Amino acid sequence: MDPNDPLDPEDIVRAMIRAIGDDPEREGLKDTPKRVVKSWGELFSGYAQKPEQFKTVFSEAHDQMIVCRGIEFASFCEHHMLPFIGTISIGYVPKRGEGAKVIGLSKLARIADMYAKRLQIQERLTSQIADAVVELISPYGVAVVVEASHTCMTMRGVGKQRSRMTTSEMRGLFREDAAARGEMLQLLRQRVDHE
């Protein structure tokens, strides 16, 4: 939290508890403000990170599609501050020749987490991940597909429990070449034995 901000985060949580109709001083809630503020540090840690932190790239002459599917994530929608939870799949084709680079596998998950751990909308999350991959290695193409269940739709409002939202961002080769896009989408849809 910003030390220059005159609002005490724990006081804000106490006010929220009162606003929903409960007593922040009752036994079960006395320490809740402290726990909530501590959890915010983890849940919204993406604000303290930048893509440049994840520059673990390797010189490698691999010039075919690389796909990492099923990166689990949890984020909070900026409209209701309720969670949305799902998976992110990232695919790219690295450049050929001198200076060809691939991204360390765990860095794809860290990039996804960095943007997920902010107040978000799924569409922006999808684009930001694609932007980061382009910025890090300038691939021939990058594809990001995000599928998530939004509690702002499943727990409130229309209350559609099984609804899921899918967004995609195709850049470079995957936007321009229908065959490459089709191959990437087929790889992203493939199921493996444990799924």
C-alpha cells in the first residue's frame, strides 16, 4: 500500500464489513482486516512487476511452434472486484537464424501471473500477455487463448453457473496465415490423458 495515502487499508476493510451489515469488532472478524490487507499483497502483486523482470530467454535455433497450455490463473474483474478463474494457453513461433530466442517455460507462467494479479478484464489480460511475448523475443507469431469462469456472472446477476468466457489474441503469423492459425488452435484444443 502507498505510505503517502492517508487511508488506512485496514480501516477500509472494517468499513466494508460494516457496509455489508456485519460488525468488524465481533470475535470472528476482529483480525479479518489485517488478513485481508495481507492477502491483497499477494492477490495484486502484479502491480509491482514488469515484463522486463522475466527476460529469461535462450538462444535457440528452434523455428517451429512452441505451445504451453493450461496455465492456471485467478484474477479479479475490475467491475465488481470478484474473481475470475481459468486457464491461459500461449503459443509462439520463434524467429529463425542469428539471434533466434525462446522464452524459459516458467517465464510464460510468470508473465501470465503478473498480469492476472491485477484488477483486470479478460480481454485486456489476453492482449497484455501477447504484448509481453512480442516485446521479449519478437517472434514470427504469438497466440494467447484464455478461458475463464467469472464469479460476477456465476454468483450474482444472471447466475449462470456453467458459463465460461474464451478470448484470443493472434499476432503476426497467426493473424495473417489461416493455416498457421488453424494449426495453433488445433494444438491448443488437443487434450492430454490427465485432462
